[in-house]
Amino acid sequence: MTRTTLSPRTINAYNRFAKEIAAINFIRREKPSGALGSSTVATCNKLVAAANRLFKPEPDMPRFLRIDPTTPMTQADLRLLTARLTAAALDFEERYAHLSGTTARLIDRSGLPSPHRH
């Protein structure tokens, strides 16, 4: 369902969020091994906070829990989190016609950053 337009501030916040999701998806495709470092966990927590702020006015959008920095985060955890965040971003785009395709433009079919970014 398409809804009314968003404020320029919300659009800018969404565009920043979509770019960060694209970057995480790119890194995830490199298939690094082992537990994730504290900086990756901090980045994920920033994405979770951004997603919760963006989606707060939408009662049927998912909410994301902050990752405990003292608990090791695995590659599987990262894949699950990025899949959920990407799915939520695509759902959010479908609600607002002027956002349609933002995430798709940033990530091509292979999951890599698109060379046709705007």
C-alpha cells in the first residue's frame, strides 16, 4: 500500500540507512570467517537504531533488538540480521512511491553494490 510522502529529513535518513545496508550486504558476500569484531557489532547496533527510528511511525513494521556487545556475533547472525533489515527496507520502500527502488538501485542481483547507484 502506498502512503503519503515522507519529509525530506526522513528521506535522507532512509537513503543513509539503505546505503549502510548495501555496504553490509557487500561485506557479507565476501564470506569472511570467524566471530565478528566489536566495530561490526557497533555498526549493526547503529543500523538497528536507525531502522527502529525510521520504522517507528509504522505500527506493522518489525522492530529490531540491539545486539549485546558482550555476546559473540557469528556470520550466521549477521546474515540473518541483514536479511531482516533488507526485507524491512524493501517493505518500507513499497509504502512510499518516491522511495521505490532505492535499495534495489544500491544492491544488484548478486548482492554487490550496483555500478548504477544514484
